[in-house]
Amino acid sequence: MVERVVTGAHYGLRDWLAQRITAVIMAVYTVIVLVVLINGVPISYAVWTDLFAQGWMRVATLLFAASLAWHAWVGMRDILMDYVKPAGVRLALEVAVLLVIAGTLGWTVQILWR
Amino acid sequence: MANATTRRPRPKYLSLPALLFEIRLPLPGWVSILHRISGLMLFLAIVWMLYLLDRSLASEDGFEAVRRYAGLLPVKLSLLVLIWAFCHHFFAGIRYLFLDLDKGVDLPTARLTSWAVLAASLALTAWLGAKLW
């Protein structure tokens, strides 16, 4: 097995690693939120807003959103690299993906700290 | 000197009928391509999901509107497909994390965990669907 450093030139290892770390973060968040929602009382508007009013939930959701942003970028870039061959079209689509990701990240912050 | 006529004929495996009926994607391959397709679906759904989260938290009217909206048949079916996509991406992703650690790499185990991923994601989708509606 070849020893490689994670930092430094772009070997792709950093993205590979980020894909997995962000996946674990999102998986943990999913399990926690699912358990909270399943075990709780029926979800009314009050229950729903109370959940998102708590500090830990806001921060955890922000961590989820940040992980999703990075994870989705790596995944979408992989898909575009595999199927979209013309460089110009691919670049345009990659920019579009990045704009959507950046926009939704900002929107998420706005929703969480309204 | 090699003569072209002495070469063995190349098999025509990449004809359309061959692709459709002869070459079968192995089970772990199905998990893999579904992982990619579900990931694409989840990305495309981000804006829609965020819009629903926004409205549901904005006001009580918005919350009730989202609840009614989620009850419409096409919306319900779309949400079920997205729930399946999330579940499949979740379980297949966990499988890949173990494969990265060289766990479950041999063929019998890889096939078994592939079945497990497909079954678990369908079962969890059904359970969440029953729970939500």
C-alpha cells in the first residue's frame, strides 16, 4: 500500500476522505433526529418549532448542512466528470452546482436563525 | 506474420440486445449504480426540501399548508421515492465505509450485504411511509 499525505497537492485523497467524514456526520445527525422525532409526541407546529428553537438542534442542523454541501459537491463533481465530456458544458454545470450549494447553505442559515 | 483472417472473431458483446439481455449487472453493481442515482436525486431535491422546511417553520399556516401539500398523491409518491433514495444512500454508504476498511470484500459477503442494503432500505421506506401517513 502506498503511503500518501492527506494535505499538499491534489491527489484526490482529500475529497475522498471528506466524502466519508461528511457522510458519517450526516448519518449520526439522521439517526439522532429520527430517534427524537419517532419517540416524541405527534409533530404539531409547536413541537416542530420548539425542536428547531433549541441551540443544539440549530448547530447540529448547520453541521449537517455544511457536511451536505461538501458531500454533494464531491458527488456531483464525480457524476459530471464521468458523464459530461465537453469541458465548457461541464464547467457550466459545475458552476451551477456550486451556486445551488452556496445559495442553499445561506438559505439554511436564514431558516435556522430567523 | 500475423494474418487478419487468422484472428479470432471479436465477440459482439456490446450490441444493444447484449447490453439489455445478456450482460447482467452483478448485485453489488446494482447497489453501486443505485447509490449514484439516489445521490443525484437527493441533490436535485435539496431546494424543494429546504422550501418545505422554510414554510413549515415560518408560521402555523405554513406548517398546515405543508402538511396538506404532503398529503397530495403525487407529492406523497415523490416524497416516498426520496425517502427510499435517502435510505438506500444511507445503507449503501455504510456498506462502502466497511468496504473501505476491507470488511466484507469477499464475494459471498459482498452479495449478502448487497441484499441487506436493498432489503433494509425498502423496509425502512415502508415503515417511515406508514409512520408519516
